[in-house]
Amino acid sequence: MRRWDGLVEGYIAQCEARGLVTTTLAQRRRELERFGSWLKRQKPRIALEGVEGVLIIKYVRARTTCKSRSMVFGTVSILRGMGGYLEAQGIWLKNPLRWIRGPKLDPRMRLPRRIGKEHLQKLWRGVEEQRSVYRRHLGLSLLAILYGTGLRRGELERLDVDDWDRENGVLKIDGRKTGQERKVPVGAGVWRCLEAYLPHRQNRLERWARVGEPALFVNRNGARLKGDAITRLIQRFALQAVVPLVSLHQFRHTCASDLLEAGVSLPEVRKVMGHAWIGTTMRYIQVAGPERVAAMAKHPLNEWLTEAEETRRVAG
């Protein structure tokens, strides 16, 4: 088992070469280190070559007791990936987790709650009332992009100033999550927020002698604004505005749902969201429902029942 730590580093390096984001790499490393520690505590000691599927399932059960299905699925997925690496290295003759699947997940159960229009407006007004001019423009730009384009937090964090095409009103999004770069057009509101923010960004960089910083969004010290800092900032805005915000992904969910309700076609919403599979976009149809309620109100059955009721009333 002394080789485990080195093998984990080799697997993580392979994942990094595939372009996986830092947060994903850190999550995989933590899980594999936890599994390695668990293996080392087993008595009698087990050689790495002797690890079998039954033992791994025992770990998964111990690790995910009283946890969500997504936790079970994620743990199995990480261990399966490591098993494939060990098989390729010749340490395992076959990957014992190859045919083991985690619990089936219903995508609709994983959708974050939608942010209502009233709460969005309260959040927006709260940011507009920030005393710090830089904080105000930074916050408005972040809110505008999160809701206006549905970007993921990592995509937002990795945006560089060169990714903003002001002439065409387009943001270039890296393909680190999906493996495919995309360009997202922004509305007039997002355009105005970004253009109002950029002069303040430049002043901030000059103040800290960091004019070469490529990041589009920077913190008060002129360095790239990290994902965790973005989350804390938006959640602080939500707390001040008394808005029950749970996660940044709510903005993405709300953007997709509102686009569908506005009549934007499913393929177009898929392009905006950057979904690799249209089935991922289709799950938002489950909550983009008001227009369906209005449509069902026009069903011919309603007219027939109304006529029948009127006939009975006259006859009576």
C-alpha cells in the first residue's frame, strides 16, 4: 500500500492533462486519499493487487451511509476511474468497479430552486445601494452575467477581459467543462453593466500596479476573483436583501427556465447553456410550466363543459 499515494498523484496528473478543472481534481484527490487511508487501516493488511470489488463496496457503504444518492454515485465514479488507471498500469488485471453502477439519479431531483422575479429585483436593488462604487459595479456585472447568460461559476471565474467582444456583444466561454468552446451573445442590459464596470476595473488594476492582469473580474487587490469569493459575495448580497439564495447555480437554472418560458427553442437554450446533451436542457421543461397552464386553459374540453353547463342552467 506504500505505492498508493504515488499512484493517486499519477492518476490526478492524467486527469489534469485531460483538462479537468481544479475543483474536480481536488475532489478526486480527497476521495482517493480517504480510500487509501481506509485500506491501510484494514486488518489483516491487504496488498493493493489483492483489492477486490467486495472490499470496495464495503468502503462505499461505510463512506456513504445516510448520504444522498449523488454522494454514492460520485464516490463510485471516482473509484471506478482510479480502477481503470490501475488496470492500465498493470497493477489490477481488471477493474472490479467496471460493471458496478451507482444509484440511478433523477435529474429533476437535482435541479436547484428557481429564483423568483421579485427576489431577483430585490437582489438587484440591494446591489445598486452598495456604498462602494467598485463593489456596486462588480456586483451588478456578476448578477447580469449569471442570470443573463446562465454561466457556470467556474466559467465565470475563468473569464478573461479578452473574452469580452464588446463590438459584437459576445462572451467567449472556455470548454473546460464540456470540451467545447462556445460564444454566448449577451443582451443590452448585460452589455451596459460590463461596459460600466470595465473603467472601474482598470482603475483598480492601476492602483495596485497590476495592469497586466488578464482576469475580467478582479477583487479589491486587483487579483482574479476566485469562485469561492464570487459565491461569498453574491450570498452576502442576498443576505442583505433578505433573499433566500441557496447557490449560484440557481441563476443558471432560472436563466434556462425563463428562456424556455419566453419561447426560445430548446436547441437554442442548449447552445446558450453549453449542454453537451440536449437531454440536460430538456429537464428544465419540467419547471418552465406557466405557459403550459395557459395552453391547457385553451383546451376544447373547457369550452364543451362550459356549453354543457350553460345548457343545464337554461334547462333548469
